[in-house]
Amino acid sequence: MTALLSVTSLHRQFGGLTAVRDLSFDVAEGEILGVIGPNGAGKTTAINLVSGVIPPTSGRVEFRGEDVTGLPPHRLVGRGIVRTFQSTTVYGDRTVRENGMRGAYLGLYPGFFATLFDTAHARRMRAEATAVVDELLDWLGLTEVAEDKAGSLPYGHQKTLGMIIALASRPRLIMLDEPVAGLGGGDADHVRDTIKRVRGRGITVIVIDHNMRFMSGLCDRVLVMHQGARLAVGTPQQVLADPAVIEAYLGKRHAALAGH
Ligand SMILES: Nc1ncnc2c1ncn2[C@@H]1O[C@H](COP(=O)(O)OP(=O)(O)O)[C@@H](O)[C@H]1O
Ligand SMILES: [Mg+2]
């Protein structure tokens, strides 16, 4: 089976600091892959590299069998790779629907939005984008607030809107950086269900978090990062039983509890 995404020996230096070190992993189509590790482990940098936010120092990223290493984000969105950010990235003074529309145009060349005057082509694209966004608003329960300013939404809904912006670009792979950061238990459960529903649409998911319990109930496989490198990869059960993971990530207290 060919991987949807294949990352090989990815490296990223920031001056003297190696944020990501010799990182290799594959993601299969339709999979939910978790990326876990303590603060500073290189998780965000890893998805910044895959989503083109920053170029790698070396290494290779292949998507659907093609080399996409170093392509800028809008080119990658055009190929079906999109990501959300750790903090919410909605425009608070724009409506919920307008924010969603921004996502629908993400994969087009920069400046396209400004050229949307009145050509038949632009009108068609706008109608299509509106249909995509309205379907997503309905699907994730935000239709009632579509005309509200995004900034007036509760934080949990803003997170959902961040997901809608990403989904509106019609990705094949979505990468979520700490989608439950700052959320309470009930909202976190809701996000977990939403991520499963996203995968149910046939979209492959990479999700970053540092809570193993949250990840265990969500991910098919988990990639554990430590000091920029891959420490382990496998099912949640496999990595939880891995002595290197227990020692380095979960700590001695957990190791004691687990009887190791
Ligand atoms: N733009 C940057 N410039 C300098 N150092 C950075 C930059 N981004 C991340 N780092 C460093 O790289 C390491 C990994 O960070 P990051 O990828 O954000 O980790 P994580 O998301 O796992 O918490 C950290 O030591 C961080 O300080
Ligand atoms: Mg991070």
C-alpha cells in the first residue's frame, strides 16, 4: 500500500538548535495519526515543515507519490494538505460565513480573492465556495451563527470554525495543532467526535496533542516525538507499552504506576 504522506529524514535547524531531527514517518489514507510529545519536542515544527510554513533544512516530503518538499502553504493546500494553528486563527470582526469563505479560497493563488469581481468564472467559483461553506456550517452546527461576528462566538465554536476554514479548502489531509488546547472536558470530547467525523468523510488526519488519554481514544497510530526526533510509532497500546516512551515522555511516576 502506498502512503498518502511520506516524510523522510526531515531536519530543521534554528541557528544552533535542531528542532526536528532525522524524522521519518508515513501516514496511510484515511488514518488518524497522533503526534505526541512534551513541549518543545518539535511537534509544531514538524507540521510546519509538512504544511510548507517553513522549509526543511534537509529531508523529503512526498504526498500522493509526489515530491512536495518546500512548497509554500497555498500550493500545498491546492494539492490537498491543510493545517490549523495552535491558537485560533479566525478574523473576529468578520462573520462566521466570511471566515469560512476565506478557507474555500485558501488553495488559490494569492490575490485571487481580490480579483473576484464579476466575471462569470468568479461568480461560479463564489457560488461553489458558498455551497461548500454552508454545507460545512450545517454539518458542524454553526448555521445559526453564520451571520454573527466570529469574535462573538464562544471559544469552542471558534475552534470549530477554525476546522471549517481548513475543511473548506477540501483537503485530503488535515493537520490539527492542539485542537483541544484551552478547552474543557466536554468541549474536548466534542472536538474528538468532530475529528472522527472528519475522518468519516475520507479525510486523513494528523493531530498534535500532549494528552495521551485524549489521543488513545482518537488515533489509529501515534508518533511519539522527543527532542526533535521520533521516539516511537505504533498503535496507542504499542507506544504506551514501550519502555522508552514510558521513561522519556510519561515519566518515572507513570512508569511506577504501570509497574515498570
Ligand atoms: N521559529 C523558531 N525559531 C527558533 N526556534 C524555534 C522556532 N520554532 C520552534 N523553535 C524551537 O524548536 C523547538 C521545538 O519547538 P516546537 O516545534 O514548537 O515544539 P512543540 O510543538 O513540540 O512544543 C523548541 O526548542 C522551540 O523553542
Ligand atoms: Mg506546539
